[in-house]
Amino acid sequence: MEHVVKMEGITKEFPGVVANDKVDFDLRKGEIHALLGENGAGKSTLMSILFGLFHPDEGKIFIRGREVRINSPRDATKLGIGMVHQHFKLVHNFTVAENIVLGEEDTKNGLLTMEKSIRRIEELSKLYKLKVDPYAKIEDISVGQQQRVEILKMLYREADILILDEPTAVLTPQEIDELINILQSLAKEGKSIILITHKLKEIKLAADRCTVLRLGRKVGTVNVKKTTSEKLAEMMVGRKISFTVTKKRAKPKDVVLQVENLRVHNQETKKDLVRDMSFEVRKGEILCIAGIEGNGQTELIEAITGLRPIDEGFVRLNGRDLTHASIRERSLAGMAHVPEDRQRHGLVLDYPMEYNLILQQYFEAPFQRRGFLQFPPIRKYSEDLIGSFDIRAGEGAISIARNMSGGNQQKAIIAREMSRETNLLIAVQPTRGLDVGAIEFIHDLLVEQRDEGKAILLVSLDLYEVMNLSDRIVVIFEGENVGEFDPDKVDERELGLYMSGSKRREAS
């Protein structure tokens, strides 16, 4: 069978770590090939080399049988390689068509002309059943539609080698099914697809073959139809993985967090981002806020944690009114926060790990004395957390946060927040971007903290996580509580309908 991509002996080193160690990879024409591995296994590095974002230290790349050197994404585009990044690269106040042609515009007498481009976009949309309106603004369409725009951008540039990085991270179950159908349709038309994902269920549904990386080395390539999810997980982490969250039924006690009639207003758009939101979280339970991305979860959590002002309503922690308290006051009152945006709100990227791991405690003993930092206790504490939470940092405690993989940055934040003496843990997308081994570890930690009496407020876009971890579920749509559910009495499909706004009921 024809290989459209062949990578031989790819090696790439960064300070303190070999990201790719003599990795071989091949992609056949018309197949969906999954790339699987733990955080820091080298998946993104390998694909960044193929897309021209990094240059290999050693190794060769062949595209359609011809050896090439890919110096930039522009070189990759000329070779028919396209990439959809996990965080979409779209201009929100541009139309769909304007985003698709950006950098490839048609002009006449120095003026932009869109008619020919729009006809081509409509033809591609119809051919691949993408159902995208070229005149719609990005800010007015769903996340699933935005992803289709990214796919159309690649097709418009005549890419026939498509790389998708964690493409289902922000989609509902219905949108995931639609995406898999689209990918299979693209493969039937002769496109070759590389799918980077941590979700074994989707690999089983969509992929033909799967290559597994571990610690920068290739473990093997398997036929997906002839292997099991359990085997794939074992190849990835080197041990057997449990796919179910083991937990006893919750025994909730006193109310820890009270959110009452909360309203958050956007002065620019004159719209309420959160409206009349009320709920409680008790000791010894996990309450999950479930919803499609962009429905007010971010603003709700920012209001609770002090990152955004509250226009109406109250936030109380253990009966104490914290509605207008500072972030430090909330932290000292017993609130821990794993933020949604780990790079913007979770870490100081140019600080070493040891400083990032004490950001909430640097002003307390034993980390300071008479106003001066005490470096030996800081180093020991950070090294203990790095070991306990399996944070893979090439230079240990002195590793710069910016140079670490996203998954290991996430583990550092979780280590810092879970290791403090608090009684409320707010965890927003705590396992986003983590591999199945790390997810299992974090899920066990959350259940352990619940059983020790902490109140856990979880915000997740992953319905498997929602269904398996939560003791109660609140669904948010357009900033409102549209229903409260017992995870034992609702299924993913019904939740998906509430999350998309198709159904709603009064909170119980």
C-alpha cells in the first residue's frame, strides 16, 4: 500500500529531555492513523516536525516517496500537509469565508474579491458534508462548527494529509459522532488523516491503525480492529489501566460553598454571561458543572474564584461571605482552584517549577522567614511534589514551566492545589490533555479528597468524566442552570440534549 508519509529515525532533543528517540512513523493513503502516548511521550513534537514547526536533529522525512526537508508550516502546506491545532486559530469577528481564505485571498485590481472563494467553500462544504455557512461570523457559531471551519481551511488549501490534535476535546457526544463521520468520509475520498487523541473509544471508532509512543520511543503500530482499548492503554503506559472510577456512594455533610442568584454581566455586549445561578456544594461530594464550552462556565468560575467581579448574588464559603473578597482572601479561607487556562491563570511560565509549586504559600513558613525566601525547604517541597505527582520535568525543580508539555504543566497545578490544606477544591477541566494513566491517577485523587471530607466543584467538558466522577450534575446552558441530575439516573445522550439547549427543566 502507498505510503504518503514516511518518517525514519526521527530524533529531537530539548534541554534535559529526548522528546523523540529514533522514531519511525508511516501514513498510508486513505487511512485514519491514530497517534497515542502519555503526556511527554513525543506525539506533538513528532507532528510539529512533520508540519515544519520544529526541525529534527536526526532522521529523514519522505512525502509520497520523495525525501523532503520541511522548514516551516508554509513548506508543509505546499506539500499538501494541513494541521488543526487543539486551540483553534480563528479570528472571531471575521466570517467563516474570511477565516478560510486568510493568507490565500483572491484580489482584483488590488481589492479583495470573495465570490470565487465562497463558491469553492460551498462546493467543498457540500462534497464533504460539512454544512458550514460561509457568511456566518465565527463568534456566532458553535465550537463544533468552528472545528469544521478549520477542516475546510485545510481542504481549501488542497491538503490531502490532515493532522488533527485532540479534535474532540470540546465537543458534545453528538458532535463527536458527526466529526467521526466527516473524517471517515474524508478518508474514503483519499485523504490521509493523523489523529492525535487520548480517547481510546474514539480511536476504536475512527482509526484504522494506531502508533503508540512512550517516553519518546515508538512502542509499536497495531491494527485497531484487531486490538482492545485495554491493550492500547497498556502499550501507552506500560501497565494495566482501570477504565472505571472506583468510589463508594457519597455521604455529603455540611454545605461548604453556596452560590446564590449569581449574575455576571458583560458591559460591552450588554448581555448577561451568567444569570440567576444558584447551587450548593457539600463536604464529601463532587458536584459537576457540565456544558458545552462557551456557555458561561468560565465566567461562573472566574466569579466564584475572584478573577471577575460579581454583578448580583452571593458567594459564601463555610458561611462566610466572599462575594467581593480578593483572590488571596478566598485562598486563605480554604478555596483551591485548578484553572481552565493553565498558562494564563495557573502558572508563571518563565518561573522554574519550584517557584510555581509554592505560588499560593510562598509568604508562609517554612518557605519564608522574616520576609526572605528559604530556598532549601522550597527545593525539597517541590521535589517531593514532582515525585509524588509524576511531573516529568527534564531538569527537575529548576525546570522552566514554559518548556514543559501541557500535560505536565497541568499536573504541576494539580499537585500545588491538591497538596494545600483547603476544604473546597474547584477543578476546571483537571484532566484536559492528560493521558489515560494520568487521568486514572487524578480521578483517584479527586475521589480520595472527597472521601477525606473536601467539597469538590468539578467543571468538565468530558462526559465520561462527568458521568463517572460526579455525585450530582448541574447542566449550564447560556449561563443558566437548566437542570440538576443524579448521574445514576441520566445517560450521556440526555445530558447532551440539555447541554445543547434542546431540553431544559427546573433545577431540583
